[in-house]
Amino acid sequence: MPIDVDGRVVGHLKLTPLPRLRGEEDVTFVRHQTWIAAGAGGVALVLALLASVALGARVLSPLQKVTEGARRLAAGDFTARVAAGGGEIGALAHDFNRLALALEQASQARRQWIADISHELRTPLAILRGEIHALEDGIRPYTPAAIASLRVETERLGALIDDLYQLALADVGALAYRLATLDLGELLREAAAGHAALLRERGLELELQLPDEAMHIEGDAQRLSQLWDNLFANAAHYSDAGGRVRVQAQRLPKAWQIHVDDTPPGVAEADLPRLFERLFRGDSSRSRSSGGAGLGLAICKSIVTAHAGSIVAARSPLGGLRITVHLPRRGISA
């Protein structure tokens, strides 16, 4: 077949059949090579199958363990853990174990929460039941003092239920906040005036150190008043007589910083990070007999978080507890 380029034949293409093997040596050589190639291919196939089985077992075994662990988690066994190796499968196993640990801790916290709530609700109810039976049986006379005792337990029970309701609303984001420009210093002065009688009754001196300028923020006056009420009440309940409560506020570049310090007894260093947990109390100095149900500081944290602020606990220079609150100044994010 001629090869034509621009009308000029520049070459020819010729197809010829492969030469047939005629010599016995050539035929034997080709047959030998064919067997060698087939054997090598067979060996390679077997090795590939073995390697794939080994690799599959190495990959699938951890995945099967993770799958089995997931089934145990779904069945409610939060103690399920899987062995973690290296690589991406190992990373998956590590993540699975962290998830299982978080679920286990959440389950334990839920059980503890239910037990604590049950105890808190049973205590005033048991007292109410006992006193009512005593009145009915004539063991205790029907006097104003007896009625006052019943009223105190009823108010305690009502306050606990109100606190639980507020925390539940905060958890689902349904706690209403009406933000407006307000003076934080004014709220602090009002809260201090409202707790002055309680502090005097407990033999505590109040020290208020606020800046001369207005402490303008964007916030909900009712919720922030509740915040300061809880902090003042907390300091009053957990400070020994003869001590003092000091409130200091200062202006930071982007926020207002408020310290609420009280005098001994303080809180153990290990308990400080847990003070804002619900129903948590430290040592016996902060027991049910001297304070509330352990929900006040949890509510404080919820309020501060809703105002884009922060709240932390530390040891006070006065020897007791220091609660530090940061709230962003008006128009400035903290």
C-alpha cells in the first residue's frame, strides 16, 4: 500500500504474515516459554490472592470490631471499647472510644442528676409530710410557728422547682431575654442594697468598689439582677460570720470585669472547675444545711453565657471564693 503525501509517494506499507515455526528447536522453545509464563502467572495470582486475603483481614477486622462496638453502644452498653491501631482505621477507633467515653460519662451524669434531684425533692416533701401528720395526729399543736415551718419548706420546694424549670428552658434555648442598654453598676448597687440586711444578719461586711463611670452593656435587666442576687446569696450563705463580701468592677478593653470575693471557708482547688455543675457542692462547708440546692451557680453560668460573657471560679485573696464575671461592653464583643 503506497503512502502518499501531497501527491507524492514517500513509501509503501507492506503486511506480511508471521513466519511459521518450522524447526523443532523453535517449537520447543516457544512451548517452554509458554509454560514458564503460565506458571509465573499462576504463582502471581496465588500470591495476589493471599496478599488480598491478608490485607482484607487486616482492614476488615478492626472495622468489624468498630461495628460490633457500635452495636453495643446502640444497645446501651456505654463501656464498649475497641482496640486502636495505626492509620485511618486506628484514628476511627480512637474517635469511637472517645465517643463511647463521652456517652458513658453522660449516662453517669444523668443517673447522678436524677438521684440528686430525687433527693432534693424528697427532703422538703418528707418534712412537709411529717409535719402535716404530726398536726393531724395532734402531736404538734396547730400554731403560727407550725404553719410558718410548713411555709418555709413549701417555698424551698417551689424555689427548687423554679430553678429546675429555668435550667430546662436554658437548655432548649427557650429562656427569654429582653436585651436593652442598661447600667451594670446600677444593677450591682441595687443587688447590694437588697442583700444588705441578709449580710448584716450573718455578720458580714459588704464592700462595693465600682467605677465612677456608667457601666453600659446590652443585657436583660431581670436576668442580670438574678445573676447578682445568686452571687450575693452564695457569698452570704457560704461565708463565716465576721467576714466580708467584696465586689470589684473594672473596665477592660472589650468587657467589664466583676470580682465577687468572700472570706473563708473557701473551696478545694479540685472542686473549683465543677462549681457551675448542677447540684454540685464542695466539702461539708457547702452542704444542704447552709445553702440551696446547688443550682444557683449553674443558673449564673447560663445567664452569663446568654450575654456572650464568661464566668469562672478561683480562690479569693480574702481566703474564700472568688467568682469573676466578664460581660462585653455595649457594642463590643468580649
